[in-house]
Amino acid sequence: MIMKKVLFTAALFFTACAVSAQESVVKEAKSAKSDPAKAATILEPALVDPSTANDPETWKLAGDLQKSIYDDENMKLYLPGGQADTTKLYNSLAKMFEYYIKCDEVEQAKVKSGELKKPKLRKKLAKSLATVRPQLTNAGTDAFNKGNYADALKYFGLFVETPQNPMFEEVAEVKNDTLVPLIANYAVMAANSLNDNNSVIKYAPLGKNHKEEGWRSLMCLADAYSKGETPDSTKWMETIKEGAEKFPSQNYFVGNLMDYYIQKGKIDEALTQINSLLAKDPSSTYFTYVKAVLLYEKKDYDGTIAACNDIIAKNGELVAEANAKIGDCYFFPGQVVEEENSKISMDDPKYAEGEAKVKELFAKAQPYYEKARELQPDNKQLWGQYLLRIYWKLNKAEYDALEKELGY
């Protein structure tokens, strides 16, 4: 019994010593405030020890020290010939947010438990952070441009998250900040560069609401849903559809949507979607081309040719592709006839009829592939193999030259 009492007394003694030691650390840090970087290092043990970490004043002191470091470096930006250490500047900025927000959390917990009647520090700290918050965008941009996407995500994320923090409920310029959707897009792009799908999913719902740049968030979000350990095809499709609806000029969404419909054999559903988009933007060459491709998939060659001729008449984008697609409308049906003809004896009168039909269709396709070649000579996938086959069939002298050009 005496031994237990001695051990218990010793435990109390060591606990008291530990508390006293951490309180001493806080006092030492306060006395070293004239050198905030040194004081911040001294204070570090107090931030992890429960005896001091549960005191809001510890976190306020930590934030104050980072604010002093930040202010010292920031001042250099405005002095003639001043050379600020931007890495130090931005690191202290992020830590200031971290420590002041933690201070508020600890203080609010004490209010909730009844240990404090009301918070004393929130308004002052919120005001301090609101003043420096715009600098987070500079910090994020600087990191992003250097390829330091982890830091960029940190700074952009802090900027985006602060309006949702209850600490800023009464700070109108933060609570109602209209820049949040734009900066959220940058956070999403940084997260996407890191393959951090969770952060993409976290910030994209805010970023997608930006009228001009929101497509970036939706594109990254679709990418996040399509990869990883557990791809979510349902959410991927929802995101692609939302992107096509909100940002029809971004070919990524419409292209992926149409590819999906074609792969699933849902051509009519795809045509309904593209016709809806064309109704909103009849001048879109891209939508018209997509419609031509869909009609081609249905073997509606007349409709395909009409859509492609509309593109050619506008003489803008995708003219080479439109010419090649018209060529397809003759070339591939010609191949079908040729394949069927290969099953017939050459002595059969129908064989000669078939050969004549193949040559007729290939001859119709030829000028369109040649036009595509003229417009995009380097895009050999668009016309190369088809023209080569046509020249072979029609006994054109161009066959040898094209074969050499294609490297066969």
C-alpha cells in the first residue's frame, strides 16, 4: 500500500514537471518574440503536448509568430531594392492560417464545454486572416508555375475553404467572395496534376460553377471518376453530360459523350443529344461534324454527305475531315461490294457487275480523299490507306508514288 502511494505521488510529480516544462516553453517563446523564427522553433513542443495544445493562447502565439515572419518578409516587397524570401513568406502565411484556425477551434470547444462563457479571439483573428487571404492566390500561382503542385493545392485549398469556416461567418468579404469558384478550378488542376482524386472531388463542385473556367473542374472530375481503384462509370457519365450541357463549346465533353453512345450502340440517343446542342448553336462546325459521324454510323450516307457539305460550304474548321468522311460514304460501301464479289466466280456475269460498282464507288470517293490530302498532307491516317487502295483498284499511276510516300 505504501509502495502504491509512492508510485502515485511520483506520477503526479512527473506530470506536474511535464506541464511546468511546456509552460516554460511557452514563456521562453514569448520572451524570444523579437526573433519570431527562433521563437516559433522554441514553441513547437508546446503545440503537440496536451497540457499546452488545449490552450487557445498557445495557438494564438504560434499564429502571431508566423504573422510576424510574414509581415517582415512582406514589407521587403515594398521597399526599394527589397528582396523577399517568397518561400518563407508563403510558408508563414499558410501556417498563420493553420494556427489561427486551430486557435479558434480550441476556443470554441472550451465555450461549448462551458469552460469559457464566450470566445474572445475569433473576431480579431478572422479579421487578421481576411486581410492576408488574397495573398494565398499569389502563393498558389507561384507554386503552380514552378510545378510545385502540392504547395499550390495547399494555398488554393486554403483560399477556397475559408468561406465555409464558421470563423468567418461575420466577415462579409470572405463569406461572399465571388472569386472562390475560379480559385477552386486552380485547386482542382493542382490536385489533378498530383493524381489526387479525393481533392479533385472535394473542390470540383465549387469550381464547376464558374461560368468561364468551370469546364476545367468538370473535366478533371470526369477523369477522377474514370480512374483509380474503383472507377465510377455512373458518376463519370453524369459529369460528362453536365459538362456537355454547361460547356458545349468544350469538345472534350461532347466527344466523350458521343464515343460512349457509339460504343454502346445508342446512336439515336446520341443524335437526340447532338441535335439539341445544334439547336442552341446552329453555327457549330464541330457539332455538325459529330452529327455527320453519327449519321454515318447509322449508314445514313445521304445525311452524312449533306452535313459534311454544310461544313465544307462554311470553309472553316474540319473541312479536311468533312471531305474524308464523304469519301468514307463511298469507299466503305465499295469495300462491302468488293468483299461480296470475292465470293463469286469470275466467270459469273454478276462478278463484272460487282467490279464495275466497286470502281464507280471508289472513283466517287477519290476526289474527296485527295482534297483531304491537299488540306492536311501530314495527316496520312485521314486519307493514306484509302487512296492507296483506290489507286490500286483503278490502276492509277499514282499508286507507286503514294506507296513510296507512305513508306511501304
